[in-house]
Amino acid sequence: MARPIVHTAELRDRLLDVTAAMVDAKGPERISLREIAQASDTSTSAVYALFGGKAQLLVAVIDHGFTSFGAAQAETESAGLRALGRAYRTWAKANPALYRLMFGGAITAAADCATDADVATAAMTPLVRALALRVPATQVMPAAMTVWAQVHGAVSLELADVAPQVSDWDALYDAVLDTVERAFPLPAPSS
């Protein structure tokens, strides 16, 4: 009797990481499952067994990115809004290929499958909860989108290195977070 092939979580993660880097470098149309498998020290049959095919692998990369990003946000949530902003930047700088793919649209345009909207929504939940402490319920989502746009814009400019000469990205990002906190202050404690 043949021994069943076991594909580990480590192999799955390696395939996701390699795919993210390759797609970031070449675009989703210019990579093959054979290239991904070779770079991951595995076979194309492992890719098919774990993901089903190229489209599903590409979608899994995005979902993996949002899951990882969401976990980083959740770990920081109790420290407040500024900490969430710092965690956003830290995660993006540690995972630049995933970050670009999650927000660039290249994979979702190339894949035949839709990403899991619940995964992306869950990643934003810590920000929504932090803002629910600061603004009326009807303003939480507009506030969340405003904050997200500000931090995303600053991080994206830094990673793309397309902004005018910036000598201190840390100071610039702190200024963005200062602006966010001024726009959405914690309410004064009631006496």
C-alpha cells in the first residue's frame, strides 16, 4: 500500500510566501505553478493538493496576507489607535510583497476566484473597535476609512519610494499618527 503524501503547514506557508514574492516581482500572469513549486522545493502536485490550482493559490496569498495583517492588528488593539497605526506600518515593512499584492489589485484581477471578504473585514475590526470608543456609532466606518486612507497612503509612499526626498520616515509617520489622533480624540472622562 502506498504511503499517503502529507503536506505540512510549513510547506503551505512557504508556497504562499514564494508566490507572493514572485507575483510581486513579475505579476500574476508571468509566473507558473512549476516555477513556484521549484522555488519552494516541492512539486506542482503539492500545489494542486494544497490549493487546487493557480487561481486558488493566488487568492490564498491575499487571504493569507489579510489574516497575518489582522493578527498583527489584533495583537496591538488593546494599546489603542496610535499603536494600531504603528503596527500597520511595521507589518507592511516586514511584508512588503504581501502588502503590495493585498492592495494593488493585480491578483484579484488575474484570479478566477474571489478573495474572502470576511478575512479582509476581520483585519479591519481592531481599527473599527478602537474608533468606536472615539466617535458616534454612525461615524465609525467613515472614521475607519479616513484613518486607513491616511496610514495606508503614508506607508504606500514609503514602500514605493516615490515621495519627494524624505529624510525621516519615522518622523513623518508620527506626524500622520498625530493628525489621526487629533481628528479622532478619546472623549474626556465623565465626572
